Amino acid sequence: VKNLWNNSDAEACGEDLLALRVYSSRLIGQDPNLVLHGGGNTSVKSSYTDLFGDHHEVLYVKGSGWDLETIEAEGFSPVRLDVLLRLARLPSLTDSDMVHAQRGALLNPSAPNPSVEAILHAIIPYRFVDHSHSDAVVTLTNTVQGEERIRSLYGNRVLIVPYVMPGFELAKKVAEMTLETDWSELQGMILMNHGLFTFSDDAKCSYDAMVQLVTEAELEIGTRTTPDVVATKLCTLELANLRSVVSHTAGFPMLARISQSDGSQDFTRRSNVADIATRGPLTPDHVIRTKRVPLIVEGDFTEALARYTQDYEDYFSRHSSDHHTRLDSAPRWAVWPGQGIVSFGRSLKDLHVVGDIVEHTCSAIADGEYLGGWRALPAEDIFAVEYWELEQAKLKKSGTSLPFQGKIAMVTGAASGIGRACVESLVEGGAVVVALDIDADVAGMYSGTNILGLRCDVTDGLAIKNAVDTTVQQFGGLDIVVS
Ligand SMILES: [Zn+2]
């Protein structure tokens, strides 16, 4: 990773600790090798003056729903520090109660829910605390003898925390482990199979420590060269069939996109890909997006899916209790040997998030194998995150989706009149739309990623075929044609 710190940008924050917190959080958020799509969190301990002029010690911690890359001051929730420290001393606390207690301790009632790691941030006795899910550090921990590797790399400069569920349990674990610790001797904390923390009273020192520890991990892994791969020609009809059977299994339509990069193709061609790809995710929080394992596309799609579904149901019944509601059993990504890596999602945003996570995951697995063996957490730990009470609660609250969510439409004569109205109405209903018109202006007419404008003469059979191919490459299939 590059150190992106810029003194004049930092000085522009003046004495405002929260502004500085926003600044250095974004530096972490900008690097996909540190955090991906909402991962990681940061905080600053500061004071908050209320309407009466009373000062309160607070932890400004990343609020849920915010992304470090784009976070603003209002993305940090001010939580009373004394309450967080008392919570840390409770013998036990459910995550729902923790969320409740943390909301109750907010000094701004309209702030977002504080990160589930707020208590852990509170007990770290430094002003600035940074937490990332660095690919390189997590990869080292996800190998055979991962802990020994971390220990020999960092020595006593870091505290090594065995994997426990994020949230209260993790905060409790760290509190217990550090009763006798002299924090000033630590440069950071490595959480096995999860990520790392750095801290300092100075924003730059904490950020520098993050960059330093991650750089050391990257050097330890070294560079792996990906062989040049002869590109395989994509059979769009096959991809559309795959998307169709996956959507059927899910019970709702999903978009699909294939990555045929050298890295993806090389990964799918490994002789043991079915084994290494299904050991588990890079970090447990990815399971919400990617499920625990991908579909391995071998032979007949329907049969491969049936095996996947059966395995998912077995995994659920092995680990679940009565209060769990089973999620759909469809995969969110697939390894298609010789073709590439396919991502699935209900929206383009989902597709993009899954695609990024999977790219980093495959690269980490390849690194882990190179280091002597990729090893992920046992299925029961992954299940605990996938079926976390907070996630299950979100599920119960989620409303109904739009009527065309996950559907792919093609509209001809889309540059004007009825065609244009159809495009707009389909997009409003949640569909992604390929808008065709003989008028070349159609390509630039629509903004927003849910519409792809293509010039196409619909009396030309080859032009139509190309438009359909492009549609499948972009979105995975075709459900609705308006002509
Ligand atoms: Zn984390």
C-alpha cells in the first residue's frame, strides 16, 4: 500500500479532530487492499459540548451504513465514552442489547448506529484508532501456521488476537488480553482471520503504523506473477443459462457478470480449484455478500446447482437453532473452469460489490496457496456471522423490492416517444435496460448505470445479435423485450 498522507491537506483540518478523523479515514477507505465496500472502521476520542455548555467525553466512531472512502463528519456517531467503558465491563451482552445501549448513549439522536466495534475502539487508550481488513495481513493469518508467520514477522510489536465473533465478544476478549499490557509498546493489534488495528494520539502516527504493518505483510507475501492466459471466447447463451438456473434457485431474478481477466481465468484453471475455492471467505463479514462458498460449475448447470443447494441446506441444518430463518440457498458467485469467475446480484451495485470482493478473495487464496496452504475459518464461525442476530433483524425489516428488480430489458426505438417512456418506466420499476435506437444520440442520452444506450438498426440481423451479446455480457441475460 502507498502512504497517501499529505501534510497540507491534514493541516487544513486545523485543530478540528473530527475533520482530521474524516481526512485520514478516507485515506484508508481509498485503498481497496485495506478495506472494501463498507469494511473497516475508525474513531476519534474527543469532547462534545451540549446546549447547556456541558462537555462530555465522546467516542466519534464510524456509523453503520457509511463507507470509509466517502465518509463525512456526520458519518461519525458521538457515543458517550463512559457508557462504552461500562459496557465493556459487563459479563455478557447480546448484540441487540449492545446496539440498543449504544443508541441510548448517543449525544446526537439522529446519528447513525455506531459501529459494532465501538466498545473495542473505546477500550483502546488512544485518541485515534484505525481498523482495516488488509488483504495481505488477513492472507497471512489465513494460512497453515498463520499465527507463527505473524509472530515471526512482527514479534512483540503487535498483540495477536485469536478469532472471535466481531462485536461485544471481541471487545471482551481484547479487554481480557490487555489487562497487563503496556500499550505504548504496541504498534498494533492483529486479529486472526479478520484484520488489524493501529492507534495513536496522533492521526498521522496511527495511519503510518497501518501502512507500515501492511507493507511488511505485503513484502512477506512477495509478488506472484500471473501467467498470460489465452482468452476463452465467452458463450453468451451458456452464461444466460447459468444466470437463469441461479435465479430460479434464489427465487428472484439476479443479474450476472463474468470476469475473464488473466487472474480470474488462471484461478479457474487450477487443478484443485474446486477444493481451494470452497474452503471459505477472506474475512467472515464477506459472507453476507458472497455466501460461504461459490458454485463450482461442472457438467450440467442444473445438477451443479442442485448439489450446491443441498450442501447449503445441510450447512444450515448443521449450525442453526430454532430462531434462525434460512436465507435463500443460491450462490452469489461461481467458479467456471476455463471460462472465468461469475458474480450474481440483485442490482448492479450488488454485482459490483460481489465482483470486487471475489477478485480480492481469489487473489488472496492464490497467495495463501503459494505460502504453503490457504486456510479459512471453520464453517460454524462463518455461519455465526451469516446468521448474526443483527443481520437477521435487518432481514425482517427489509421491505418489498421493486417489481422489475433484477430483470434485464431491451427496448427498441428508445431515443424518443413511447420507446423512451418505456425505458424510463422499466428503470423506475427496478430493471436494467438496454436502450436501442438507430439514432446514434441514444448512446449519450441516458445517464445512470442502469441504462445502456446502443446505436442499433433493428432491420439488421447481425446488429441485433451483437446487441443481445452485449446485453448478456453486461448484465447476464435478457428477460423483457419491448419493440
Ligand atoms: Zn472488522
